[in-house]
Amino acid sequence: VDEFGAIARYFAPLAAGEPGALGLTDDAAVLAPAPGMAFVLTKDLMAAGVHFLADDPPDLVARKLLRVNLSDLAAMGARPRAYLVGLTLPRPADEAWIAAFARGLAQDQAAFGVALAGGDTTAHDGPLVVSLTAVGEARPGGALRRSGARPGDLVCVSGTLGDAALGLRCLRGALGGLPPASRAALVERYRLPQPRVALGLALVGLASACIDVSDGLLADLGHVAETSGCRIVVRQDRVPLSPAAAQAVAGDPALMGDALAGGDDYELAFTVPPAAASRLPGEATVIGVVEAGAGVRLVDAGGNALPVPGRGGWTHF
Amino acid sequence: VDEFGAIARYFAPLAAGEPGALGLTDDAAVLAPAPGMAFVLTKDLMAAGVHFLADDPPDLVARKLLRVNLSDLAAMGARPRAYLVGLTLPRPADEAWIAAFARGLAQDQAAFGVALAGGDTTAHDGPLVVSLTAVGEARPGGALRRSGARPGDLVCVSGTLGDAALGLRCLRGALGGLPPASRAALVERYRLPQPRVALGLALVGLASACIDVSDGLLADLGHVAETSGCRIVVRQDRVPLSPAAAQAVAGDPALMGDALAGGDDYELAFTVPPAAASRLPGEATVIGVVEAGAGVRLVDAGGNALPVPGRGGWTHF
């Protein structure tokens, strides 16, 4: 199959639900936001050996790629609409790989209500690199931002943290003492993030600031602190752990660092004014407060400063 | 410099002209099209060793990347607005390379009136891969399409063809018999395309179909023929050559194949109804006609069929 054959056979069907994709037969897509809405645009890439393993199943690579981008839309409180995808395949291009990758996209398109609107595919003498631009919709001025946290706000996070980083450790052969079901649960969190799209939409008008936890909790809260011009204090004992992560940390307390600084959990970290505390969504856990000042401070239950683990998140360089 | 340092130092200044980029400090950009307009979205990637040479100057790589995407917007008759960029750098990331790449973007941003709205950067153990999503604006329903060619329409192309493919031959050590100035002119066409943005805008309401010549003239006209459901007949002797390309073809007639099937010229190929012939833009040359039927036919001045060179364009697999 050549590039045009791959587009027609595997990718054009993914564009069927978006008239503005023009069937992928034109040079570009033409998309208008719904009346009164703006587009929210984000672009994340993933490279084999950096963000996933070269022999990961192609459908999971596709779904993770789409989901990490949808997580950015979730962090903005945007409703997913469409996406464009870029594939740089190891030469020679493997049609079965492309077919499985497209199957993964098809599965998650249906789950998240988006459609393919364009992209580009090539082959090169190097590892797989995949990129995606996600298009969402939000009211102009209504998107969640990182800059709105104010002293007195509560700091919250959805779900549990550290699972993805611990899952990667499992894939690399560590944590052999955990029960198989716990290891499987952690690996699943690494391989297939669950973007918090519905939560992001629910936080519009409620959260004062929001970010998705992709670089690591403390690093990402550091971005919120910096853009908001305030300090964020995190109570380490309040950081929510899954049963599997709690088992791992019980066996080796240093693994708590994965919950604080490991990336790839794709939960939402957000701040809410105290007056909104009664309206906190069910998946939220309060883990700290916003203060005047700068930076992120990690404390124990008595308010004593704790060392900040790791280098504060992945930076990829 | 780490990823966040690179964003702040080299990329955030490129976003200063687009308020919707939110200073690159958020998870996504928030862009609304001008009133009454839709967004036109395209995504093209380039890999070292495939679309450019690994030691090409980084500012030229940046400018070519932006320009090949702007060429897709031009082919749709869209006005460029913003872009998102993805970098996958060979490890370890080279700050001087990033700085020069950003300088190239800055230069062409000013030339084409666009601003950076987001992106992603990583390093991996492999060759450089760069991708870009360009955002343009057009009236809904007013964008140029590939599907509107009708029997009787004139087939036109802007500028001259084959220069980029011949320039690549020069870079690979061929065409040594050409004068240095001719070789330099051809190499420049390969290294730095000139997207026909103004022409694309001028063709709205005039052209019945349009495409940019990136895969090769006959391959790209084949896309127009297929989506329009008609046949395109090209007179080989009418295909416009630059003085340098004409010198090359005079020395080796087989090099005419570069004008017909070589890619990367980024001119616009388009069709116009005969009634619009008097309003053809100055940079257009009429090279053929649209007929009932299918496919692309190459003919001489007497209407006799000529062999179609090459495999009909680059497909990258």
C-alpha cells in the first residue's frame, strides 16, 4: 500500500463523521466552530522509546496518542470535535501496523465523539514518531486556564496518581513482589490514559485554574503557581493512591515519588474557590491550598516541609 | 536548556502576536475565526533524509516546514492565521539548533502574517522529525477544492515546475555542467518554497478546482481529475520551465520528467472555466484542458499521447 492507498483504505473512513474533513481528498479541512464557540487547539507528539515502547500494540499507541491530546482539551474545559494525525513510520511501512493503528483510532473516536480531519504520513530510517493536533470547542473566555488560582483556593486532583509511572516500572521488570492483578492495573494506566473530558466540562465556571497531570503532579502544579502568581501547598498524605499504588508504596516508601513527580497519569489538577467546595465533583480529592507567594511546597500532616522528589517532572531533554 | 526553558526562551516570543496562544503557558490555544469565517486546518510533517537533508540549516528547515503547510492553505484559498509546531530532535537536544530553528520561524512569521499558537518538543534516539499544523481562514463554502473541475475548463499552473527536483539533483552532485548561478537558483527552489498565498486568495471565486504541486504535477492533477470525476489533458510543451530548468532539460531531455513528476515545487495547479480566461492572474500559464473521462493524459503539440514519466509523484512509502 502506498501513502494514498493507506489514506483511502484506513484513514478516510475515520473522517466520515466530519463533513469539514472533505473526505480527506483536499489539501486541508474546513471547520467552523458551533455558533458562539471558539476552537481550542493542542498538539502533542509521542516517540517510540520515549513516550511508549516500540513494540507496544499499534492500536494502543493510537489510542494513547489521541487520549493525551484529549487530556489537554479536558484541562481547558473544551468539548472534543476533531483531530489531525501525523505518522512517521520506520521504513518499510508496515500495512498491518497502519491498519491496527487506524483500528485504535476508530475505537476511541466512537468513545470520545471526535473525527479525523486530516494529517500526513511518511516513512523514514528511524523510530516511530506520532503526532496529533486535537480540535475542541469552548466558549471564548470560558476555557479553563492555568492562571486563575488565588490565595485561599483549594487544590484538587481527580482520580489517583502515580499509577502510570509505576506501570512503566512493571513493564521494565520492577515491582515483581506485587500481585499480578495490581501489576496489570498499573500497566493499564500507563498504556491507556483516561482523559477527564467530562470532568473538564463540569469544571467550567467552577475551577479557578486547571491543568492535566502529564509532567508530574508537582511540576504541573508548579506551572499553575507560576502562571497564577501564587504558591501552592500540597499535603503529601492527601495525594490519592490506587490500591495497587498503595501496595507498591507500602513496600518501598520512595515510590511515593511516582505519585508526586511521575508523569502520564492524565488526571486533572485544579483549584476551586472555597465557596465552591460544596460543589466539588465526586472524583476530586482536596490535596492542598493556594497561598500568597511562589512555587510549590510539599508538607506533611503537621505542615512541615518535605523534600520534593525527583527533578519535578519529565522534560524530555 | 530543558523543554520549558526552550519554550519560554525561543517559542513564547513567536506567540506574542496571537492573544489566543495564551503565551504558550496553557494546555491549548483558544482561537475564534473572524466573524463569518471558518478555519482551514492542515498538517504536514518533514523527516530528515526524506524531505530535507539532516545538515540543512535549521532556519531553512523551519521556513520550509512552515511554507509547505502555508502552501496547503494557499491551495484552499485560505488566509494564514496561526500554526502549531512539533519537534522531535535527535538526542541530546542542541540548543543552538533550536535557537536557529526559532529564528527561521520568526522570519517567516513576519513575512506571512502568522503566529505560533502551540506545539510540543521532545528528544529521541533517531533522526530529526518536524511537523506543523497550519490554521487559516476562509468563508464557509468559499474554500478552493479539488473537486470542481468540469469539462471545458482550462488547466493552469503558477510559476515554473521542476526546479525543486532539479535542485535536489544538484545537492546530490548531479548537473555539474550547469552554470553555478543556475545551480544556485535550482537549489534555492528546493530549500525554500514560495507558497502562493496571495494567488490562492485571488483564485477564490475564479478557479473551479485547485491543488498545490507537492507530489508532482501529473500526480497532483490526478488527484484533481479523480475528485472532480473528469480527465485532465496536459500539453507537455506548455509546462513552464525556469531558465535554469530549461538549460538542464536542453542538456538531458529526460530531465523534463522532473517538471512533470518531481515534487516540492509548491506552485498552484488549478482549473478555470473558459469564461474566466480573461481574468487569469499574471503568474498563471495555461497547460491543458479538462475533458470528460478519467485520469491524466500527457500529449504533445499535435495531441499525440506521450509516456508519463516516473511513477507519478512521491508517495513516501
